[in-house]
Amino acid sequence: QARRMFEGEMASLEAILKTRTIKVPKPIKVIDLPGGSTLFVMEHLEMRGLNRHSAKLGTQLADLHLHNQQLGEKLKKEESTVGKGQGQMEVQFVDQFGFHTVTCCGYLPQVNDWQNDWVTFFAKQRIQPQMDMIEKNSGDREARELWAQLQLKIPSLFCDLEIVPALLHGDLWGGNVAEDDSGPIIFDPASFYGHSEYELAIAGMFGGFSSSFYSAYHSKIPKAAGFEKRLKLYQLFHYMNHWNHFGTGYRGSSLNIMRNLIK
């Protein structure tokens, strides 16, 4: 398990690093130790709690989320003028949702197979595996029935929304952000290419992000119509993931979100 987790984290850090948008610790190597343990070596950074650089985090996170879209726009321009295309680019434009390797949110692996459609990706590869696990562990009939109804409703939350795949940190709660004198630092990612709004779900669940963070972020990526409802949908994933990690204390929140979204 540990090697898979660390390899996913290493690939995530490498992907974020290549965008040159936001500081992360540089990954060095995953090492197998005698006795079956695994070690992940990365750059040591002197960090402190996020404080002074909250707004800068919002700006740089938006830059991370816009990076792939801007690559795509640059590519179009170059193809029409020089016929140069992706050849010389260090980071390739990604036009699908997913990631090239498994990443773990907590210790649970995420299904990152590539999909052309975000709604399909999120329903089948984020919520469904969590629901399957709940079913297997507790056979929760109410959860299953609510999810059956919610699945039909999900497409209506994405009307008239064009979603360009954005590289996400994937697990951006207050415990995974910090700062040093130069600015914000993010770490412990579970990256994939997805909808930028997804990133803000867990950030809003456990606090730790000031209004200056949100203002700076939304000045670059304004809220689209229906944002609040989709945020709840994305929080559902994290509540279910916590249910599967830590037990039924998160059942009530998970079911409440489903009930509210079905209304």
C-alpha cells in the first residue's frame, strides 16, 4: 500500500512542480526498506502555518488551475501560426479528466482512468467507488437509494458549463498548506485533472482558509452559475471518503448532502 501511495504523491508533486505556479517540496525518491516498509524522500522545507500569504495562495492556486487551459490556448495559437504544436513544450496539454497513475486520497486509491466527460468521471470514478465500499462494509440501503436518485440529478447541475481539465492538488484541506518567507506551500497532494471547483470542496469543510484566499482565487476564476450546489456535490465525495476511512460519524453529513441535492 505505502509504495502505491508514495508513487502517486511523487507523480502529483512532479506534475505541480512542472507548472511553476505554486511551491511544493521537490520529490526525490521512493525507497523500499528491509522488512517491507517504504520511505518517501523529498526536499526539506522550513514551513509555518499559513498566515501572511493567504491571498497569494488563492492567486497561485488559481494559476495552477488555469495552467492547462492556458497551455491549450497557446497550442491553438501556435498551431494556427507556426504549425509547431506540442513538440517543444515541457508540459503537455491534457484534454481529458484523470491522471496517468493511481493517487490516494487518505490511504484509499482513486480511480484515475482517463474520461472525456467530467460528469461521467466524477460519478463513476469518484462517488461510485466510495458507494461500493460503503455497500460492502455496511450494506447501507438508504445511502444506496439516495445515490440512485442523485445520479439522475447530477447532469442538471452542470448545464451550460464548459469544463476544461485543471490540474488539481486533490486534497487541499488546511493541514496540507503552509508558508515560508517566499510564499505559500502546498503538499501531500492526490492530483488528477478535474473540475477546478472540486478543489474548493474540502477546503470549505474543515476551515483554515481566510476570506482573502477566496477573494484572490475568485478574482481569477469567478464563480459560475450553480457553484454552491456543485460544491456540495464535491463535498459529498470527501464526506464519503471520511466515512470509509473513519466510520459512520460521517454518515449523517453524506446522506444530508444527497437529500438536499435531490430536492
